[in-house]
Amino acid sequence: MRRCGDVQLADLGEPQGREAGFARPVVVVTAQVVLDQGPTVAQVVPLTSAIRGYRSEVTIEPDPDNGLEGIAAAQCQHIRAIAVERLAEPIGNVGPQALNQMREILADLLDL
């Protein structure tokens, strides 16, 4: 079962323009109530090792819980829906603090 905040590898395909692409870790941001229903699509935020300091990004330090090998930026501006078949097994979870930061940024980006 997937949990919101899980870090998973995903193949985002060939990027167009400045969008995130290729195989990379992502954070699942779909609400847990939806994940519990076994959706065929999940909302994810790509991670990158390029730390740019954008307001729309959350910096995540590696730790034993998230499974990351180095510092990463969650690129909330690149949120997307992908088929769950694109997701590998979870390597960790970013935890509630980082997930809440990401959701606050997503709310701002989507004017919620």
C-alpha cells in the first residue's frame, strides 16, 4: 500500500521544455484517503539534486527514513498525475513536516 509522502522512483518520460522528466525519485502527494482506494493514477512531485532555492521548492535532507542519497529539492511547480504503474516500490517517506510544506506550496500554486 502506498502512503502519501512516499519517495519512489518513477519514469516521467522525455521532458518537453523545462518540465521534469526521465527516471527520477518523486514524492507521492495524493491524499491518503484516495490512496487507500487503490487509484490507477497518483499525483507526484518530482525531486531534483539541483537546489535552486525557488519558493516553489522544498529542500529535503537525506535521512534513513526518506531513503535519499543526497540533498534534494521537491519541485512542487512540476506536480503531475501519473499512472501508478510508473512508480517503483517506495524507498522511503519524506515525513509529515516536508509533506505539509509541499502541500502548502501546492495550495498556493493552485490558488486553493
